[in-house]
Amino acid sequence: MPVHLIINCESINVSRDHEEHTFNKEKLPQPFFEWQSTARMEMINTLQKSGSAAVKSQPAHLPVLASWNDGFFSINLASRGVGLLPKKDFVERFILLFEQAVEETQNDPWEVTLDRRLQALREFYCDEAFFDPWMLGGLEIFDGQTLQNLQSNPFCALLFTGDAPRYPSYQFNAIAELIDHENVYYRFLLAARQMFSRDAFHIYQPRYSLGYLFHIVGIKDKTPYPRK
Ligand SMILES: Cc1cc2nc3c(=O)[nH]c(=O)nc-3n(C[C@H](O)[C@H](O)[C@H](O)COP(=O)(O)O)c2cc1C
């Protein structure tokens, strides 16, 4: 079932299975940005103070991704590394910064280069003005059911849930665009991952077949609150 996407500034058109639908894109909510930025800065501080073995979980970076196929249990769920992306005007700048950090630190012991790598990451996460409000991104590692589903059905959902005491929780309905190694956002996602690929909180991977841009078309704030 071939899928064709036409991506505009504020909408996205999906042609699939002889049907065509247009969706308005939605902006990621401000409290989500704040949570993402704070969680990353806290992680950077933990890494700086205690090293990579001290990072035991990263809920802000690890939503559950739901995708669909045909069949009785047609929903497929998978934990995925998904993160913020730079706005178009800034993407080249951060690719260069991250790729340079990867290149300069490749041959030195990992612990020795931690500061250099954290400095690059901090430059991106320190300022919300850099974040693209319309989409999130991730890398494909295992080429399993999720990939198979998103190749034929780009409609998907991400569920993020954070730590106590606030438990920020968001469902984002999204349209997944598959991006190859030439795409600037693939380069950004790859370099961001490679900067920390040998740290204890990552399972080292030799390759990533492709990347995803998740264009946000629906938002549900699922953060719990005390009912009156
Ligand atoms: C903490 C965590 C992070 C993961 N991150 C990714 C990721 O970024 N990319 C990926 O392809 N798989 C990732 N996985 C693996 C997927 O959850 C899943 O095993 C994989 O997609 C195969 O399942 P599928 O056949 O349903 O796609 C991660 C798993 C865990 C537990």
C-alpha cells in the first residue's frame, strides 16, 4: 500500500490506499517543551557529576510508540528513543556542532571526553527557541513490526510519561515520515545519538536503517491531577 505525504507549513496531506486526507499540524505544548528541556538539563548535570552509569532511566526521552497493522491485535507498542528537533534555521548549526564533537572525541577514552560532548548537548537543550514546535524525531534500530507498520500506515501515537511527583503525560497523534541517511534531520538524530553511543545508558548499535519525523496532528494532555 504505497503512502505519499505532502508536508506543508501548517498541514500534512496523506494519500494511502486510494484515500486522501489532510490534517492540520499542531504545536507541541509549552509545558512539554519545559519538561523536555528541564529533564535533559538534569540528565546532563547527573552525567557531569556522577558519570553515565548514574543515568538509570530517561522517561522524557522514551515514549511508547503505537502503530497499526491488519489483524485482531492490530496495535503494536514499542518503547522508543524520541526527542526534540531543531527548527530548520538551526539544524545545520547543530549538525556541525554534534558531528564535530563526535569526530573530536572518537579516539579518546569516553570518560575524558564527557565534558566536551555534554557541552554540545547543552547548547541545544538550554534554549527553547531552538526547538521545532511541529515535530519530534527518532531512529530505527531493529527493523521490526513498527517499521513494517509505519511503512504502510503512517498514522501513529506517542505516549510520554515523566517522573513523580508531577507525572507529566502526553499523547501525541502523529504522522510518521520515514527519512533516509541523506536527510538533514537523520544526520542530526544520528550525531546526537553517536555523541553518547558508548555511554552506559545506551546499548551500542552499529547502524540505524532510517529515521522518523513524527509530525504532530493531535495532542492529549494526560497528566493526572487531583479530582475534586
Ligand atoms: C528503553 C528502550 C529504548 C528503545 N529505543 C529504541 C529506539 O530508539 N529505536 C528502536 O528502533 N528501538 C528501540 N527500542 C526497541 C523497541 O522497543 C522494540 O524492541 C523494537 O522496536 C522491536 O519491536 P517491534 O518489532 O514492535 O518494532 C527500545 C527499547 C527500550 C526498552
